Amino acid sequence: MKDLRHAVTATAQRGLTLLELIIALVILGILAAAALPMAEVTAIRGKEMELRRSLRDIRSAIDAWKADYDRAVKEKKIIASINETGYPESLDNLVEGNDWGGLYPYKRKYLRRIPVDPFDEYGEGWGLRAYRDDPDATVYGGEDLYDVYSQSTRTALDRSEYNTW
């Protein structure tokens, strides 16, 4: 009886065999290899969400600027020029703001800061389009700011190009 207890205790203290250790490492390697591509897709998806949010924020600010311009003209707070579209001259105007000739008792700002394009690899910044530019133009007319787009040539997860968003 004493020998049987000693044999069970010796087997329990022996630990893992080399074969068990190799199998465990192979399983961990397979799991790590499967998780890496999923982590990359998750990171790209996060950047895509940030790009969509940034485009929406800038475009909404441009639209709010135009709406305030139209309201200021309608209420005769400012006088519209013949060739003026009512869109801001640059992205900086959205950050600096405007009081619209007293339409607001303060300088109304439309953005706290200019969002960064998460796919801007070369520091080019946002692509800009003027009111008179074609909807898919890549050359900025320069007289006003009507739309923005990403200048990235990369392809999104849904197979569209970021510069078409």
C-alpha cells in the first residue's frame, strides 16, 4: 500500500512531458497567427470610422457656415457680393469663426480644430473642392471651400477608395 501511494505521488509531481509542452506551444502559435490579421482589420476599421467622422464634422461645419451666411444676408446683417457663394475661404475660417455682422453676439466658431486625415501618409492634408469645381475634381479652384476629401490612394475594407468618400 505504501508503494502504491508513493508511485501516485511521484507521477503527480513529475510535471508536463516534452510532448505535452510542444502541443501546447503549437496550439498557442496557431491562435496567435489567427489573431494577428483580425487585429490588423480592427485597426483599419477604427481608422475608417475616424475618417468618416472627420469628413462628417468638416462637411457639417461647412454647411453650418453657409447657412449662417445665408441667414445673415437674409436679415441684412451683411451685404453679399455678386460672385460670393457664401462658403468659407479655407478650413481655417471654420476654426477662427465669424460674427456675421452682428448676427451673433460673439464670433461663432464651427470647429475646435481641423481634424486629421487618419490615412494621410505623406502629410498632404485634406483635398479641397470649390463650389464651382466638378464633384470629383482633384484640383482645387481656390475661391471658396465647398467640400473636402481624403487624398489617400488606399483601398478601404469595402473595396472603395478613401478619396471617393
